[in-house]
Amino acid sequence: MDDRGIMENILLTTKGVCDLYMHGTIESATPNVRSTFQSALTGALGMQEDVYRQMSEKGWYTAQQAQSQQVQQVKQKFSGTN
């Protein structure tokens, strides 16, 4: 497996961890447990951002810029106004 493949796996794993911590936060029954999950989520989101940034710098993960019109359409859709 090459470096790109390894980074893709790390990114997918980190995204999965973020998802698990988010659900743990949402489903927490006590403030202490919720706080613990929130802290873990914040750390995992930071790791995900670092991995994404490194991949982006190498050209391994590219994102398209949304056009202003597309952004406005999505805003209207989710704000309930047309």
C-alpha cells in the first residue's frame, strides 16, 4: 500500500471515530459522560482536519468550490424560505 492509500484509510477511520463520538455525545445520559465524549470528538475532529489538510496539500483530496448560486439555493432550502 502506498502513502496515499494509507492516508485515505486513516482519513476514513478518523471520520468513523468522529461519527462514533458524535453519537456518544448525543446519547449521553449524564453531563460527565457527555463532556468526555465532546472532548474526544473535538480531538478527533482536529485529527481529521490535519489528515485532510495533508492530503489536500499533496493533491490527494480535492474539493470543488461551490458556486454562489448553489450556496444560496441550499440556504433557501434549509431555511424554509423560497
